[in-house]
Amino acid sequence: MSQIPDIVSCEWLAGQLTNTQLVIVDCRFRLGEPNWGEHSYLKSHIEGSYYLHLDRDLSSSVSQHGGRHPLPDISSLADKLASMGIIAGETLVVVYDDMRFAFAARLWWLLRYLGHDHVALLDGGWPAWDSLGYPLSDQIPQAKLGKFVPQPRQDWIMDIEEVKACQNSPSTVLIDARDGDRYRGEQEPIDPIAGHIDGAINAPWKQVTNEQGYLLPLDLQQALWEDYSQASEIIVYCGSGVTACVNLFSLALVGIEGAKLYAGGWSDWCSYLT
């Protein structure tokens, strides 16, 4: 493949199921029902796909601070990726979920953060694949022998002190990716305090796709970020560093590189306010 795709169609993926240079990962998940995604995967998934769990695989243990989904232990995740047959810098990884990239984008971002740019999201995700009648399976693929040596891009992440240091800078754009009612503090279903980080603007992650989970056209993606394209620093956060990655995907898609993730998000920020 001469050019690494950012997103692939179900039709394209269906024609690549026997491609030994490709690995498919299922990231379905529900925040309120953490075993739901894995149970759904065990019942049926895209043929040949592996499963990674948001809490166990794509996050580390929760503590008093650091947010609800701290970034995972790098060596542990690297071992899991290698056991899927992923070779760093070579294997194309296609990731899907059933929630408009909410969880798939977390793995998309993590792979790139660890130096592996060969990753794409499946447009329309599981609902599109299932509705189109492409191959399904309940078989768990065998472990394979890959090689994944992580090379973390540490300048892609920020902690709370780094956010505080630049949050009021006129050249910094701080983006809250949560739904508008949570940003405005009208409701908070998860964290103990409602509201947002002072100075943040709201750009909900769901505006990247339509209600069916398909990516909106490139011109609409560009329109989402045109007011911020000249900022010297873009920081994106959400509740816990998961759905913010959907916005980071969109930013990268339109060529705005260098946007950073405040992985702790509002759940980390408000842990210091209680």
C-alpha cells in the first residue's frame, strides 16, 4: 500500500481479510457496562479481528488523580499489540467500534503516539459492517508473533500543570470535546463536579461523524477547525482522554498536526477541586 489511509470503507476492508499485512481490532465498549463490548465481540465480530478493552488494555489503573482512563502501561500494551502480529511501522491496523469512533479513536491515537502511523478507522464501524452482510465470526484469532517496539511521542501529551501554564495564553486553543450540556455544566453524569476548564471552547466529538457513524466530508471537517488552524498550541480534552481522540483524528485528517491531548481531562481537573 503506497499511501497509509486515515479511514477505510467496509467494502475495502472486506477485500483485505486475507491480507497478512493487516490486523483488525475491535474496540466496542460501553462506559456504564464495561463488559458489554467484550461480550458482544465474543458473540460476533469482523472475521479475524482481535479485541482490546478500554479499561484493561487501553488504560491503566485509576487513582486519586490522573483521570478515569489514565494512559496504559506502554510495555504492556506493546506486548498485546505484538501478540496480534503487529509489526511496528509496517502492519496496517484497522480499528472499529459501534460508537462513532468514540473508543476506536483512542487506539488510533495510542498507536500513533507510540510511533506507529499505519492505522486507520473503519468508516461506519460495526453497524455498517453488520448491515452490509460482510463476514462475521465468533472465533478468536490465535496469537501471532509480531514485534512492537514503542517510541512514545511524549510531546503529544500534557498533564494538568502544563495545561495550567498555558491555558490563558492568547496563542493557545483549549478544546473541550464533550457534549455541550456537559461543557456548560447543565448536567454531569459521570464526574463529581460539572463545568469545564476556564478558557476552553467547546467542539463536541460527535460533530466529526453523522448519526450513522460515517465520517463527514473533508470540507466539513476543515470547517470545524478553520478558526483555530493558526493557533500555536491546540490542546484537546474530554472527560477522560477517550472521545477527545475523535477530535484529534479530525484535526490530523485536515492537516492540523501537533494538537496535544490532555489525557486526564475534566475527570483529572475536577479531582483537584473536590
